[in-house]
Amino acid sequence: MSDDTPILDPTAPAPPAADDAPRPDPLRSVYTSTFGEVLRAAGISLAVSTYQAGKVILVRWDESTGTVNTHFRAFGKPMGIAADAARLAIGGQNTVWNYRNMPAVARKMEPAGKHDAAYLPRRVHVTGDIDIHEMAWAGDGQLWLVNTRFGCLCTLDADHSFHPRWRPPHLSALAPEDRCHLNGLAMLDGRPQFVTLLGETDTPGGWRANKANGGLLMEVPTNRVLLRGLSMPHSPRWYDRRLWLLESGQGSLALANVRGGAWQTVATLPGFTRGLSFYGPLAFIGLSQVRESATFSGIPLVERLEERTCGVWVVDVRDGRTVGFLRFEEGVQEIFAVEVLPWRFADMLDWGDERLRTSYVLPDEALAAVPEGMRE
């Protein structure tokens, strides 16, 4: 989408989102007309995770009905999502699910011509309960995970639950004790560059004592603390040659000035901000209602807003203006990850889908031996 793409009035009424969730789950949502217009004009879908509801939600514009479609897939505590045109990875309670896009399957899905991407399951890696937060692929194709329970960045291999690759220097041990709540990861030039954490602490759950303003932004290669005093920071992203993050305890999107050791609030939103993805000048931000619990008590957002909202908000980063939103009415109270998929109407197949029995992906050199009529 170009910077001059017309944006409609976000207050304009729109019909409820059509969802494919089986009843009786009350996974209802409503959206502004501009939210649907953004998806339609850009030709994109969204992958959204909610660990509270145990779902990954595909959000798409349905041209045939002229509505936003929310398609729910069940997962065990899905949190971090890494996604691009060809790959999709989802971090769960004790596993990482890996998918690959198979366009030939998408072309055969009903109704004909509707789907332009179909992510098929390929592998499951069992990590144990490491509280996987954000994930991202490095330039070499290696998937990096934020292992929050052990306070480290890790990768995966066939022989181990996980391979620790980096942890903050203030952590004295590799222990499953969530000592600093390492949670966010930003890549730069194909390498892990920035992380967020909720405290510079080294005791089990020690970050909780100063969660309102004890958050940090760190640089991975240098081990330097770049920002201090953040309120529950999440989702750092290097985008358009600038460093962005969500200050979740404030319910805001912020732009970091690491040289000056400061940050600027770009937009303040009506929920706990977590999950951030960009397309053109637009930021897609996950909002959570957050529970009335010890974890979220005493943070600025809870004191500012008695009623918080859950959904996906679209913000123009040039002026901080809300362009549109999708709001969940009930059933979904928390969002973790929001990722843009560069497909108009993407889908992902369940592990028990019948099409997995008869869908094969072979190396190019092997296709020469396959009868021509069977190739896609």
C-alpha cells in the first residue's frame, strides 16, 4: 500500500465479522469499515494468536461476501508467530509447529479461486514448557525463539529441547524460573539485534516487583542496555530504519531513540498492547483486556482505563491516527502475536485434514520422474 492510499472514516459502522468458529464458542467480533478496506486494498491477511482462548485466528477480507472473515484454528497455548510468504511457525505451550505454504493446495480448495495460500503442517518440535514468546527467522533460515522461562534466546535442533544461544549478562544461571521476563525480539540484517525484558533481575519472578516501570530494551551483540524505565515493553521491531516497540503497561506504541536513551509515544490505545506488525505506513497492533490479577495490577494502563479492549488496531505511524480496528466482543480477551501475511485469503490446514494424505512436496530434481499430468 502506498502512502497516499485513501483511508475511510474509522467511525463508519460495519457488519459483524463473519467467523468460521464452531459454535457454541462465542467468538464474535466487530470491525470498522476501514479495517476491512485496509485488508482489501493491501491484499493481505493477518495471523493472530490468543493463548487465553487457545486459538490462532486468520483474519481475511472475503471478496464474495464483502466482509472480514475470522477463521479460528485450535492450538495449545499459542503465543509467538513467525510468518512470511512461504513459512509459518507457531510457538505453543511445549511445542513449535512448523508450516509451509503450498500454493497448489490453495488452488484446489473450495470454493475455487478463493484461497491464494495454504499453509500445511510439516514438523512439530517438542521444547518442553519454556514459555515461548516471540520468534523470528535469521538470515540463514534458523528460527530463533525467546525462551522466557529460562531467560534466553535459543534455536532448535533435532537432538535437544532447545539450544541456548544468548542470555542477558545479569542472569547468573540458566534456570526455568522466569527471572527477568525476557519477551520480545527484533532482528536486524538477519540477526537478533534487540530484546525487551521486564526487569534487570536475577531471582525467580523478580521482575514482578517493579513491573510498572522496570522494563528494559537491550542490544544483543553488545549486551548493552539501551533504554530503562519502560512499562512492560513488548514487541520490538526494526522497521523503516527505525526501532519501534510497544509499551504495554501504558497501552501505547513508541518510537525508540537509543542514542538519546529515550522514547517517544506515537499512539495511545485502549488496551494492553502486545503483538506488532507493519505494512507500508500502517502498524497492526494487538490489544488485550488484561485480567484483574497480580500480574497486571499497578500498571499505568489499568489505572488509566477501567474498561480495556481486545482486538487488532491499525495505526498510521506517520501521525499516530487510528485508521480502523477489529474488536472481539467476547470469548477472546487476550492477544499475543499479530503477523501480516502477504496473501489476500490465506488458510492453514489442520493436522487431521484429509488433503495432507494426498499432497506431496518434492525437490525440483525429483519432479522430472513424476508423470507430467500429476505435477503442479
